[in-house]
Amino acid sequence: MPDGYEDKLIERLQRRDEAAFNELVRLYQAKVFHLVFRMLGDRAEAEDLAQEVFITVFKSIDGFRGDSKLSTWLYRVATNHCKNRLKYLGRRARGQKQAFDELSERDAVESATMQTSALIPRPDEAVEGKQIEHIVQRALATLDEEHRELIVLRDLENLSYEDIQRITGLPEGTVKSRLHRARLALKAAVEALSGEKKPT
Amino acid sequence: MTRDEARENFSAAFDGELGDARADFDALLREDAELREEYEEFAQLLRETQSLALDEDRPEADGAPTPDLLAGVQKKLRVRSGGRFYRDRFSEGAARGLSVPMLLAAVMLLVLVGLFVALNWTTVIDPPSPRPASASPGQAR
């Protein structure tokens, strides 16, 4: 990105220049979608939410003071959206489960597992090289949102501790200790899942 | 450094953030095969996880490329702003290179230029002038 490009882009965005906004979306859509997809684990939800992230950016670009990189601010907007959506999905899943519990036991068990199993290809559908990826993605989905957020930002988005502090608003020590706990939780989840089909 | 302290430092060691404590950590791992194996498993999982990071040469996790979000974003903005933003199809296509309206305008322009040239071409051709009557021998004299 050429020097001064980001400043000019922000200036144009704050003038509500539609062409500038088109540029912004094209520039960051892959990163935002990837982050959101890893957080939610569902492609359709991720596509919808990534669009919402850009709409929030369009509406609130005036509030961007430029004390961090535009991409860092975008990540912050995206992670906040993800947390809200995960809470909403959790509430909805609990509501669905309650309704399913009124059905027969067999139907209820099948329905409760439907949501996650629909997202993950069965082992016979997945090629060998993809198994680890699917297991890690499933394991991520079992982590609580604070742990998932840190794993995604650090290990999947490869962000520095400083950027993570700016995005999450957490102090350095908390980021490091929480990330360690998150990684241990991920390891435990992967081991639990790969107990059925451990990749070699 | 004790074994428990070393375990607490697995993440920091993996991220290269141990600083001065690194030498103690490595020494303990050399002495303790069980702890070393534990750390290797931990590091291996993180390496596998990090291999899932976004790579421009690699498709998305589920094998499909990143979707183009722009059209959806523009539509939502148009609806939610009551048509204030992205109110016409020209603005939607502003950054997409040659849009359909632009191509249509170019074709229309070419047609008009063609018509103009064709009309001018026909007007420059004079109709054949009538053949002058041959002079009578008497007049010639």
C-alpha cells in the first residue's frame, strides 16, 4: 500500500465517497471474511456478518480517530460483531434445543447435533489433508468466545500482541495469560475430538 | 524453573517471548523427556492451527473462495439509507471497470458517429450534372 494511501482513503470515506467505500470493501473483504468465518464456523453466517461489519464501518467512519491502523479498527469492529452474533446464535440454539426436547428423545438428540454436524463434512467426505483443519475448526467452535477470539487473532490472523491489545482492549499480561489458557483449551478440545478419528 | 512454571510458559516459549528465562526453559526440557514431549505436542498443534491462516494462494477453509461482499453491502446500504447511498446502478458499478451502462453509452456514441459520417458522405456526392447540349455548328463560328 503506497504511503499516504490509507489517510487519503479515510478522508474520502469520511466524505461518504462511494467509490472509496467500494475500494475499502475490495481491499479488506478477504481478511474480514476469514476472521469472521473462523469465529463463527459457518459460511453463510460469516458472509452476512462480514457485510454488517462493512456497513458499521460506513456508518461510523467519522468516529475513527486514526490512533490505530484502519485494519486494526476493522478487526475490532469485526470481533465485536462476532461476539454479539455468537451470543445471539447461542440464545437461538438454546431456544431450538428447548423446542426439540419436547420431541421424542431420539429426534431431540439428532436435532441438537444437527447444527454443528451440518457445518463439518463427514470423515468419508473429507480428504486426509483436510481432517486436521476440520478438527481444529470444530475444536475452535467449542471454545468460549474470549478464548476463540484470541486464538483467531493470534494464531490464525497472525496479529502481534500489540494489535491484539488494541483490538480487544485488554492489557498485555491478560492477553498473554488468556491466550495460553485458550491454547490449552484448544489442545484439550482437539484431543477430545480426535479421539474418534485422530489424524496422523 | 519448575515443571509447572515451564508448562505455564509453553505459549510464551512458542511465541519467542520468554526472554531471559529461555535458557532455563530449554535446559529443563533437555533434562525432562516427558515435559519435552508435552511441549512438542503443544507446539505441533499450534503449528497446525497456524497453517490454517489466510493465504492468498490457498482457498478458504471449506474449499470455496472468499465471496464478493460488495454487492450485498451496497444493497443493504441502499435499503437502510432509504436510497441516499448507492441509489442507482451507476454508483454500484463505479469501481468495477466497464459497467453495462458505460458500454451502452459507448455503443450509442459509436452509432451516432457512424450515422454522422454516413450522412456527410452522402451529401458530398453531387448528383450527376446534366450533359451540356452540344454546340450548333453556327454558334461555333
